[in-house]
Amino acid sequence: MAMLAGKSALPMGSVIVFILKMTQSRADYHRYLAVTPEMEAWGIFVTAAGRNQVAPGVHYPVGRHPDDHELVWERGRVLDSLQVVLISEGAGWFETKTTGKQRVEPGMLFLLLPRMWHRYQPDSDVGWHESWIELGGAQTSWLLQHGVFDERQVLFSGAIAAGVEEQLECIHAAILHGQQGGSGGTASDALRLLSLCANLGSGAPAQNHATQAVHSATRILSARHAESMNMEDVAKSVGMAYSHFRRSFKQQTGFSPWQYVIQVRMARARRLLSSSDATLDDVAARVGFNSAYHFSHAFKRAHGMAPGEWRRRLQSHVQGSIPA
């Protein structure tokens, strides 16, 4: 299972544009879209989309949904369409008849395939942040008919580092700014999202020990990215010798274990820089760096500019996009 296709889902120059879209469309929402002939012409289109920060103790699911999308844990649910669901923060549970009940950790993604019984919910004492879209169209049907997605493997780690969050946010921004779910740009974003999902799950469904170990390691590294971790200890915890673990991790994800942690830290740092007034010292501490200096050095290596400059440019873009 090759979890990641490469080291960067978006060109570095696109990061400011992506965060600008994210900043403008950060509010929780869900929306169901009518399908038009124009949407069908693209072969793939968004039929619904949503994003929610579910606080601990809040009744789930949040908000009202159409009857055919109502999710009740006790009886589960079956949909006629394909959904992609990313959990960027928090934790909970996901279950299908094929996979059984599985733990969902930060940075994990699951696919809801058409006519597949499923249910999921956050831990009531933790909550989670979910981002999801629903897709339809001839291209989506073709991918399903040709076995690109398999109900035996619909829960994946490593989604944030793979660029799934960025791709979802681009789609949310388009929907919230009035684009049809089947416009050319949205269709292109949706197809790229499915490509990223397919790369997360490519390979034989049967997992050997190395694949299972790397899968477990990505969950550990995503959940504990802000902590100081010894990678040899992580390798030991998943039952592998460090040299074999590092080689297998690189083969399956495209990153060394430490590079993977940096990718997750940078994704969280961008969210903090764009959505809060946190100081660089605070951001550094929250994403796992010992000081603002070390954080700034890592951020500049990843994005070509210091975090302070990156934030100023983002704020300038946002202010310039607001009508007078």
C-alpha cells in the first residue's frame, strides 16, 4: 500500500492561495447541491459538502441533514453516493461490516462507498474536526466499477501529509463562493482528491507486516506530532527493527519518519497562523518545536519564507480581497 504519491500535493507557490481560500471559508457548514445537466457533462461533480468542529459532549451528527443522509449510530447508514471524510483533529470510531469497528485518529481519512453499510462518530469526551464531500458522476462510477476503491480498505492514515486537507479546502471554498458542484474547476479538484485517495490505498488490500507497521506508525506520528519522539522507539512499538522500519516507511509514504512529522507540524502551523493571533513562540510550542527560532527555520525551509512574512502576506491578500 503506497500511502503517499510524493512529497508535495500542491506546488509551493500555491500554499498562500490555498490558505487564502481556507481563511475566507473557515466557518462550519454543510450544503446539499442539486444536480444539473451541466454538472453531469463534466463526469464528476460534488453533490454535498461540509465541515464541522464537533466539540466534546456535543450530540452527533451536528445539524439537520436530508432523511436519506441521516446518520444514527444504533442503526448505521447506507448511501447511494461516494463520500470522502477527513478527520484532522480529535478521535472517534468508524465501522463497516467488512472492516469491523476501528479507531479513528487525527489525520485519518475514510471513504464511504455507495451501498456500503457504515457508521462513525467522535469520542464524546474528545470531539473531532471533520471535513467531507460527496461525489457523483460517470467518472466516479467508472472508478468504483473498476475496483479503484475497495470496501476492504477504506480507512487510511497519512491523509494530511498527502495533501488531502488542501484539496478538500479548495472544494469547500469553491462551494461557499457560489460555484456549482460540477464546474470545471470543482470537477478538476474533485478528481485530484480521488487520485490522492487512490494513492493512499493503492496496492493489494492484504497487508503484510511491514505495511501494517507503517500504517500504525503514521497514526502514532500524526497523533503525537507535537511531542519529542525517538524514532527507534516508534519502530520498536510497531514491531520492526529501526533500519527496516525507516526503509519501509520511506518506500510507502515518500518521507522519512522525521520528514513525515515535519509535514504534519507544518500543516498544523499554517492553520494556526491563518486562524489565530498566536505568537510565533506559541505556535512553535503547540506544533512541537523548542523555540520560535527552530520553528521559523523549519518553516522557511518548507515554504521559502519566514512564518511572520507568510502571515503578513496572507493578511494582505485577505484584506485586498474584501470589497470596499
